[in-house]
Amino acid sequence: MDTPLTPPVDPAAAPLGDLPGCGPRTLEKLAARGVLTLQDLWLHLPLRYEDRTRVVPIRALAGGPAQVEGRITAVESGFRFRPQLKVAVEDESGATLLLRFFHFHRTQVASFGIGRRIRVYGEARFGAHGPEIVHPSYRLLDEADPGVLSGALDPVYPAIEGIGAASVARLVAEAMRRLPPGEALELLPAAWRTRLGLPTLCEALALAHRPPAGTDLAALAEGRHPALQRLVFEELLAHHISLRRQRIAMKREGARAIASGGELAARLRAALPFSLTSAQERVFAACRHDLAQASPMLRLVQGDVGSGKTVVAALAALLAVEAGRQVALMAPTELLAEQHLANFAAWLEPLGVRVVWLAGKLGTRARTQALAAIADGSAQVVIGTHALMQEHVAFHDLALAIVDEQHRFGVHQRLALRDKGADGRCVPHQLVMTATPIPRTLAMTAYADLDVSVIDELPPGRTPVQTVAVSAERRAEVVERIRGACSDGRQAYWVCTLIEDSAEVEAQAAQSTFDQLMAQLPGLRIGLVHGRLKAAQKQETMRAFKAREFDVLVATTVIEVGVDVPNASLMLIENAERLGLAQLHQLRGRVGRGAAASTCVLLYQPPLSAMARERIEAMRASNDGFVIAEKDLALRGPGELLGARQTGLAGFRIADLARDAALLPAVRDCADVLLAEDPARADRLVARWVGGAARYAGA
Ligand code: ADP
Ligand code: MG
């Protein structure tokens, strides 16, 4: 027989094959749900618990799940409308409970002898004749089974497809029986357990699966219980360490230091019609410092919409160009990439820098030329969409990869761009920009592999956008308001939101709104832009709007990110109740970019759901992206907040970032200590919790 190459390091990783009752078919079904090892069963935590540790007097029943014990006083089975079996049970409290069964067997009816003791568990409700339970679980008691009460609550597990609930419970119980004793599994240093008041992993698991009678179930359900906090802490710690490890690995890869004098950047600054805000200065200085190192810059620049991230990116790009090397800027939509192209061309070409465009829709000749210029290095700055990541795009010497609105991309896409510049020993520097402000605690976990800097100041002279919510019944007034604003020389956006998840349907909605407004606002010049138009058409419409050749731009949410027309001061969002907070805030960020006072009108379709009402209220209450993000986190949880990025975090089994964010500072401190003092233990933690996600994230 072959001996295994590596003995199992962690008893938790033992496969399930030798659990009793775990045949090949069961194994297969478990595997389909990602349950492969003992540990996977240990972490298959109950959804809720059933309390059979005590018996409640019938008179004291208050509705809700309860266990009751008494004698059968009457049995009646009838078939009037449908088969029904009714069993009356009376206990010492003198009250009667009615049990109803709609599915039953004749032998079952026979077993309910008058005067027998019965113990039932189920959801008690109050019917016309007092308390009743439909389809309780029950046990008939006698001398042979006096019904000793359990000392622990019964777990109810999440279903595993194809395996019955009872089998899942039995499998988990078998797995728990194999939990190694004492500290064998423990990876969290004792000092940290004491400091945070957390139990050992074994204790935590034992409690989570079989909480003793009297356990605070609300604390368990809400994740506040120390046993759950223990599991959550370890999971967050493992994820955090895995991101930090990636960062360490990337930093180790090495990059070529860019130590140009900054002459081109200085020339751009001199040519700009404004001076940088101090936040922009600070972030640019950080980039400059990073670029001068021989390890790759891994910097995330967070800044609210309109905070001026683009110019910082352009200045950083010039440092690389001056060093004779190439820069790539990738944006998630063609519209946004085009706008960057326009800005970069206007800023850099006067300095003699060649800016090249590469997107999906490009004629064959133009594309061949672009590819050639990218390959021979004559394209100093390359701007485009996902097309930049395609295989046949070969850079001559990519020094800096800039990714805008990174939440639209996954980690792997950002890394794919990085790989374009990898030459075996060195990788390009990376600058990531996002207007999705995420709360600090969350940033620490989600972006533990990046250095985060924040542009926390808007350029001077901006007046805050005033936000109002208006019912769609008052649409006509809103249209009038647009007429008024436009005759004062202002410009307006009218945004149509997605009705179905289809660009086609969305485009139609925008088209009909456009037709309507054309009819209602004769004399105003109205443009239309949506995702189904050709790139050149979109570009032309945007240019015309920017050049004030249109008063109103009817658009789909394609204009959500990045579009910059400072003279536009009125934003109207139709069916605002359909959009999430982050998206509403992004759209609102399209106005308030000039000196004129701006307004954002949220046109909604009544009645509003409670959630939609809260979102609209939050929009009215604040213009600050970070405040909005906190609110968004509270309303939706972190999943959607982080967008594609979340895929790297989606693997949480137990933790919930919205709920558990308070643990994150301790998670980070503990990771610092482990990485410095016990890296082997840190690795075991990652292997235990993040196996799959780490493979993904390393892609
Ligand atoms: P975002 O951070 O949302 O990408 P942009 O980079 O598009 O913001 O900048 C928004 C607008 O503000 C642009 O018109 C830009 O030229 C302008 N801008 C950027 N920095 C400054 C500044 N320091 N002073 C005045 N205007 C600025
Ligand atoms: Mg931008």
C-alpha cells in the first residue's frame, strides 16, 4: 500500500468517509454543498434551536414554540372537509391543549388511548377553543419511557439537499463526537482569548451545537454570544491574514522604482486652471513615495464623487511617463473610459505625451495601430476598458496600472492587468480608485491587501446638492421645474432606472421618456444616451451636452459613474425607490460640480416600502458619501456594498461584516501579532478557514 505523502496536519481536515451512516451517496451530496471534512460539519451551525429542556404548563402557554406534557382526554377523527385528527390533552394546570393532525395513519389514531401520557413539542397558537398545536412532534410516555428531559437544546440545521433533516443532525452529532479533546484544535493564542473573553474553539463549537438549558438564545441568534463571537473572530482573523499574506507576497515580487524628477507633473500642475486641494496633495505625495520604492505600490484611493481623483491619477501617470515607461488606465464602462481619454488627452498631449485608446468597439485598423503602439512603447498612456486585459494586448514596459471605480471589477481583474506588466521579476505599480466610500472598519478587512488613502475634501466652491423627494403623481410639476431651470441657462439630467435587468428594456424606457419630454418641453434641446447606442453616438451626445448644445440629457444609469459636466445642476432620478443608496449617491454626484446651487429630485412611485423610505430619507439627510455608506451598510449588509470585490470575502461561513464590524480592530491587532510572532499558526488559520477563497484570491 502507498503511504500518504503528507499526514493530515489538522485533525479538522479529516475526510468524512468513516463516519457511520456516511455512504458514497451521502458523501456525494455533502460534497456538492462543500461539506468535505469533519470541520465542515463542525461549522455547519444550527439555524435555530428547539427547547425541549423544560415543560410548560398549558395554562401558561403564550404562543410560539413550547413543550407541553399531559394526559389525552379526547380523540376525534373526522373527514368533513379534509381528513383531520384532533387530540385533546389536559395537564395539571387544568387547561386543555388541542393537537391537530391533517396527515395521519390509522395506527397512529389507535395509539392515542384516552388517559395516556403524552409529551408534545410545537408551535402553539390560539384558536377559537384555546391553545392548539398543528402537527406537533410528540412522544407517548410510559414506564419504559418516562421521558427524562434533555439537558441541552436541540439544534435545527440548515438543510443539505438530498439529506433528511434527521440525518444532517445525526451526521453533525457524529462529527462533534470526534472533536479532539482539550486544546488540540486551538489556534487562537490563550492571551487573546483571555483579552477578548472568548472560549476555546472546542467549547464554542460544543455550545453552538448543543447549548445547555438556560443559554441566552437571543444572544446566540444575534451573534452576541461569546461562543459565536469566538467563531466569528477566528473566521475574520483567518480572512484578514489571508489578504495580508497576499499583500506580503505581492510586495515581495518587486517593482522597478520610479524616481523621476517630477518635471512633467509640475508642468501639468502649472497648466491646470485650479490648484490641488490639500487632500489631493497628500494622496499624490503618497503615490509618489510609493512609486519610488522597489516594491510595487498597492494603493487604493478612496474619494467621494467629485473629489478629484482623476487629476491625481494623471499626475502619478506622468511620473511613470517621465521615467520613460508606460501607464495603463482601465475603467469599467466605455463612457467613463472615454471621459478619462478626453481628460488625459487634454492634460497630457500638450506636454508631448502620447495617449492611446483601446476598447472593445474599435475598427480593425485603429485596433492594430493601437496594439502596435502599446507593444513598441510609443503609447505612453493607454486608456480603455476590459479590453486592456485581453490576451493579445502586450505592453512594452508597463510601469503603472491604474484601475478606476474598482468596485465594478473583481480582484482577479485588477490582478490580470498587473500581470500584463509582469516580466518575471517585477510587477507594475498599482493604483486603484474608488468613489464607493466604505466605512473604515470594513475597509480594513476588505482592502487589507492595499494601502488606503482617502481624498476627504471636495474642491472649493462647491455648493452642497439639495435633495428632495417627489411622488410621481407630481411629475408635471417636476417637468415645469426643468423648464424653469433650463431657461435660466442650467442643464439637467433625467435618469431612467432599470425596470428589468435588460439593457434593451432600459433603453426603451429611456426612449419613451425622451419622446414624452420632447413633447412636453418644446423649445428645449434634449439629448438621449443609453447602453444600446453605438460608442460614437454616446460620445457625441456627451460631448454635445458638455458643450451646452443640449439642455436636458435623458439617460439610463450608464451615466452613474464618473460623468463630469460641471454646468449641469439639476438631477432627476425616476423611480428612485428602485435604486440602492450607493447608486443614488453616485447619480447625485453628477451634479453639484460647479459653483451653481444644485438640486437632486428623487421621483418615486408610491407607496414606498419601509426600506425605500429609509433610503430616500438618508439621501435627503446627507451629502457625505461616508455617511451614506454607513447607512447602506446598516440597511443592506456589506455584500452589495463591496460589489464584485466581495467575491473574495463571500466565503464567510459565520461572520457577518455588518453585524461583527466591532471585532475588526481586534482582528487586525491579533493578525499583526500572529504574522510577526507565529507565522506557522497564521498559515494554519488560513488553511482552516479560507482554503477556497485563498485559491481564488491568488488567481
Ligand atoms: P472623481 O473623484 O469623482 O473622479 P473628478 O476627478 O472627475 O472626480 O473631478 C471632478 C471635477 O472636479 C472635475 O471637473 C475636475 O477637473 C475638478 N477638480 C478636480 N480637482 C479640483 C480642484 N482641486 N479644484 C477645482 N476643481 C477640481
Ligand atoms: Mg472619477
